[in-house]
Amino acid sequence: MNAIWARSLIILAVILFGGATLAMIAGATIGLGFIALALLALALLNAARLSTLWRLLDAPSYGEVPSATGAWGEAFYRLHRLAKRWHLQVTESVAQHERFLAAIQASPNGVMMLDANNRIEWCNANAEAHFGIHANRDAGQPINYLVRSPAFLTYLSSQNYDTPLTFAGKGSGAAGAHRTLSVQAFPYGDDHKLVLSHDITDLEKTDAMRRDFVANVSHELKTPLTVLSGFLETVRELKLAPAERERYLDIMAQQSQRMQHIVDDLLVLAKIEGQSKPPADVAVDVPALIATLRDDAFALSAGKHRIEVDIDPSLTLLGNAQELSSAFGNLISNAIRYTPQGGLIRIGWHTVEQKAAFVVTDSGIGIPAEHVPRLTERFYRVDSSRSRDTGGTGLGLAIVKHVLQRHNARLQIESTEGRGSTFSAVFPSARVRQATPRPALADATTTH
């Protein structure tokens, strides 16, 4: 027999036995009254226990077990144990749910859940940014009320989600700039959909830059090749006077040299871009490096410009000498190419607020303000025909930018159209070193 029933029968038997005993001693009325009072007390006790039970069912207690004996004590204990187990399971489920949502929020992709009627059930922060929606405010709203892209809505209604869709989302860029999104839907459950979105704007820009780069390289190499081909055909088929033949050969040599310069700059740029590690912290004798570049500048100018050099002979730099020579040389050669005959070019190397600055100032043609932000793009030219006439490859400032980035430096450009430009390569104090003072360049401030 169940212990609870046995205990209940024992209590009932004790009450009946007590009543019978009193009936024999004090009479039947006393005995029956005792039994009635005992049963009433038992009923009231059970009613109180039942009230406690209802209270526990409405608001389970996870602390101490309510005090009781007998069947009620056992019931309260088992109910408390069951409630505690349920509470632990719910707590763990909630924690898992929160961890899951946190993981989705941390995803670089946008995640949006739609019901069978394409109403928003939930979305993460990236989806909010991609589609221009708000998770709390727009919950339960049909997505077609919020995203008006015909391509996206057609994709959702097509039920064909094998391939992603690319379209312009609202985005969260500067000034509300549109972003290019790659979106793919995955059906689940009862016609519900999981929509994943990925911002591919930067990838699109990179692909566009690659396409432009290939097109520009092809164009830059095609031009001198066309010239070479034409002159070779002329030299081969026509009987030319020695002077005319020599002039054609000089032009062909110039075009060949131009192609060589383009290839050389491409190789330098590819080498710099392909190096992920920063340059070794080797002390570079910048004054000596500038002295060599100064001599090269005199040769390139061929006496057509006034060139002034003013440097701090004790100022050195931690970095890569070959890369710095390439960057500084490009800044100097650009100044010479774009400064008319008789113009002034100043080359400086000094400390500025504990930083080091290599500065090239020219009195050349200057640069319109709208072109300045794009000067370091590969093959970008303000005036394509003038650049080719001066022998530029369109890669010099791109090389400068990458060299300076690898040296934690920045390029500052100041220019006034018609008055000249100043290019400053500013290096952080961590790379600056002061060597033992020595005599300045013999003609550091001499005009040449």
C-alpha cells in the first residue's frame, strides 16, 4: 500500500479510536463530538495546505520548501524539486537563446527572419543598416512596405533562391550613401524565410579598381606600342634621309623607355603592396639619400629650373632606404616635370613638432582642388596629355602613398592652381632619430 494512503488511514483510525474510547467513558455524544472536531481540524489543515499548494502553482518557489508533514510535506517537496528543475532548464534555455542572438548580432552579415507573409519577425543590427529598418519598431511589418527595391521584392516572391541577388540597399554610409548588397533567402519551417545580406560595396569598388587598372595598363602600354609599330613600319618601308631616320629612331627609343618606366613602376608598386610586414627598423641616412636625389634632380632638370635644398644634416629615420628613396624621388621628379622652365623647386628635410617632414615645394602649374583627393590613385592624371608629354607614368604618387603607409607616415598636399604645390611626407616621432651633427650639404641652399 502507498505510504501516503497508509499514513492517512492511520490518522483516521486514531481519530475513530479516540472517539470510541471517549464514547465508552463519557458517553456517545462526547465521543461523536470529538470525532467531528478532529475531522474538522483535519479538514481545515488540509484546506490550508491546499491554499499553499495553489500559491506554489501560481508562483513557484525556488527557495525553501514550505513546512508540512505527511502527504502534504511529500507533495510540497516534490513540487519544489520539479519547479527548481524547471527553473534551471528555463534559465539555461534563456542563456542559450541570448548567446545565440549575441552570436547572430556579432555576425558580419545581416540576418532577417520573415514569416509566411514576409512580415519581419526579427533582425540583427547589420540587417537594420542594410535595409534601413528598425528591429523593434518594424517587427510584424511586411518587408515590402519598408524595402521598395523592385529587384529585391521580385526575388522574394519568385521562390527561387538558388543564387544570391545583388542590389542597392539603403546602407549606413556617409550622407546616407547607398551600399551594394548581396542577398540570399533560405526557406525554413512553414514558409518562413531566413534572409542573409552582405555588404559588398568595398568588393565592388575593388573589382572596379582592378578593371580600371587593367584598362589603364593596357591603354598606357598600347599608346607607345602603337607609336613604335607605326614608326617601325615607316622606317622599314620608306627610304628616309639619315637625319629623318635618326629622328624616328629617337622617338622609338623614347617610347620604348616610356614602356620600361611603366613596367618598372608597376613592379615597384606590386612589390610594395605585396609586403605585409612593416619595414625593418634600420637607421636610414636621409641627408645622404637626399644628396643623391638632389644630383638626380639636377640631371633631370638639365639646368631648366632653380633647385634649392635645405635639410637638417643630423636628422635620420628608421625605415627602408630603398623605399624611401623611391618615394622621395617621385615627389622631386613630379615637381620638376610640372614646373615650367625657370621655375623654383625647394626640397626640405626638418623636424616639425617632434615629427620629421620631407617637403617638396614647386612654383609649377598647381592642381585644381577637386583633383587633389584622387592624386594617389594609380594612373590618375589631372591632364592626361600633359602627363604623357612630361614622361610621367601615373604611378608615382601611388608608390609614394604605399611607401608612407608602410612607414606609418602621411602625405599632405597643398596646391593652388597657377601658383604651385607643396607635397609633405610627415613621419611619426617614433621613427625619427637625431644623429651626430655634421656639416650641411655644401650647396644646400645654393640655387642651381
